[in-house]
Amino acid sequence: MTAEERFAEVVAALLDHPDVTPPSATGREFGSNALKVKGKIFAMLVRGDLVVKLPAARVATLIANGQGGPFDAGKGKPMQEWLTVPTESSLNWLDLAQEALRFVRR
């Protein structure tokens, strides 16, 4: 399964949640390929990887355990609350996106 197909499954599963909006059809601006809740990004597909917003301590733990990597939005510095999960990862993308939704929603 491709990254796009995996992410499409995540999107389909989460659109029933209140205030969740799907990725934009325009596709060029930052966050256009992102799931949002009340306008805030919580999960997105970036260069074939899932990127989710989680508490900084959780991100640090997952990176330390080799289960993901830091996310850099092109500014040369990793963002502490963002985790990059490659397609080949054994982590469940839907579970991570749901966790990110809960985190961003609060």
C-alpha cells in the first residue's frame, strides 16, 4: 500500500469526528495535504511520510525508540511537537492520527 493510500484511509476514518476537515483540494500551500481540527493541523502527509502533532515528550520517546523521526518544516530546526513516521514503519497510522487529534483538540 502506498503512503497516499494509507493516508487516505486515515482521512476517511477521521472525517466523522466533529470539527475535522479534510486536506484541501488546492494542494500548493503549507498544510494543504493535512487533516485539521478547528483549523489546526494534527496530521499530514509530507513527502510520503505521516507527520503528526503530539506532546513533545511523546515525540522524543518515539524518536529515541527508533519509531519515527523529527519533523523540520524547512527552517533547519526540528519542531518538538511533530513526529515523522515513514511508510515502512510498523506504527499504526490511524492510531497515531487519533492520538494527535486528541492532543490538538484539547
